[in-house]
Amino acid sequence: MIAFIFPGQGSQKPGMGRALADAFPICRRTFEEADAALGEPLSRLIFDGPEDRLTLTENAQPAILAVSIAAQRLLEFRGLTPSFVAGHSLGEYSANVAAGTFAFADALQLVRRRGRYMQEAVPAGEGAMAAILGLDADAVARACAEAADGAVVTPANLNGAGQVVIAGAAAAVARAGERAKALGARRVVALPVSAPFHCALMKPAEERLAPELRALQTSTPRVPIMANVDAQPKRDARSAIEALVRQVSSPVRWEAVVARLASEGVTTYVEVGPGTVLSGLVRKIQRDAVVRSFGSPDDLAAVEDATARLKGSRF
């Protein structure tokens, strides 16, 4: 079975998706649809930058979504369809669009507001995130608990392969990083993010986003979405939406998502959209998997070759 997996924030870079738009009308129309949905030339920012504007959370989220859906629509047009979809944080919105849970235009508008709400939940400079490398998830959780001192600091991305990202109040994240080193972490890397995503400090953003998510016009997903929040397949629109609500302030359980996909029989993973971050993680979590990335026309032949024997999978 094939799973399409969709990247999250951090995968953006100026120029992403341009080659797809130049080569394929279905991709070009997708970017035009994004521009119309937002009432501004998002595609110009995606293709030309500048990078500092593209990196802003409220721009990066719809930009990555647009590139991911342009790529996914091309794959579907060429007959490549998955049995499951999943995405990392923001990527779970791309996964839901691919599965037909809600419309692309609605998702674009929603993730733009999601980005704003997340940014506004914590004043600039008061929150932080850091990647803890070479320490298992239980030890990272222990480091956070021992360093909290009444402040918020918790695991935010359980990425697997000895990588756990923590988030919370800036000083508490710094203390937890030092504690993690004392417990044996190989490295602690401060992340250049504008807010502490996927922790309790995001509750105000969750509360603002929840009614908007629940008000979306939805349809039953054509394929299950493996949710970040609990690594369980969501087969109806209501459960898919509630997973997105909870996701805002809950950790992304990516290692568990990949493990559950494998347990469902997935053997081939295609990262659909910009970057190769998820491909690298899957290769480390599920070492016998076939993994491909699709973000440009140059990737198409390798994806089609890898999925040729599984083309019977359908939405």
C-alpha cells in the first residue's frame, strides 16, 4: 500500500513549485486557485520570495499547502493514488484536502489564520523550540519535567530516530536543553521559529481556531487520514476535524504515525510537496520502506517507478 505524506512548516523556500507550474497546467491552475482564494498573489511570493516574507508563519503555511496540493493533484491526474494520507503539523491540512475532507480554498484561508493565531498566542521572544538529538522520548520528557520550574516546556514533535523537538517558555526550553545534555543528549539545536508550536502555550490559538474548523463544510474522507495527535486513522470528517483542533496544542506523534501506517500495510511512502524532511525520518523509522519525494518534475519518474506495482491502490 501507498501513503502520501505531506510536509509541515520549515520546508518552504523561494522557488518551490515553480517548475511544476511551468511544466503542468494542473499545477499552474492550482496556484491560480490559491491566489484567488486569498485575494493576493501568493504564487509570486512562493516563486520569487523574498525569503523573509515567505518564512513568516502566516505566509509559509498557505504556501506549503499550495505547493503540496499542486503536486498531489498532478500525481492523482497521473493515476497515483494512496491508501492512506498523513502530514506533519501543517501537513495534516494538506492531507485532509487530498482526502477530500474539505476544500482547498477553505484550507488556504484557514491555515493563514492558523498561522496568525499561533503567532499571536505568545509574544515574540517569550517562547522557543529546540531539537533534542540522540535522546529517547522518555528521557526528553524527563528533562522537560525536571527543568520546568512552574513554566511550560514539553515534547512537541516526537519525530523518531532519536529526534524530539521541545517547545514552551524560552527560559524553560533553555533549561530543558541543558538538562537533556546532562542526561546524554548528543546535541541540542535551537530552532529559528516565531512561536512555541504544539504545546500548552498554544491553547489560545486552539480556542480561536476550533469554531472555524468546526464550521467548515466537510465531506467523508476518501481515504483515512492518520492523525498527528493520536496516530489513529480518521475515517469520518468529524473525527478528522477534532484531530486538527487538538493538534494545535498537542505534540505531533510522527514516529507513531509512521509505525501505525506500517502496521496497516503501507510499504511505500511518497512525500508530496517541498523538501525531503519527512522522507528522511521515514527511512530511519521504517528501514525497509520504499520512500520517494515529489516536489518537482525531476522527481516524477522515480515516484512512478516506485509505485508502478501498487497502482491498484485507490482513493
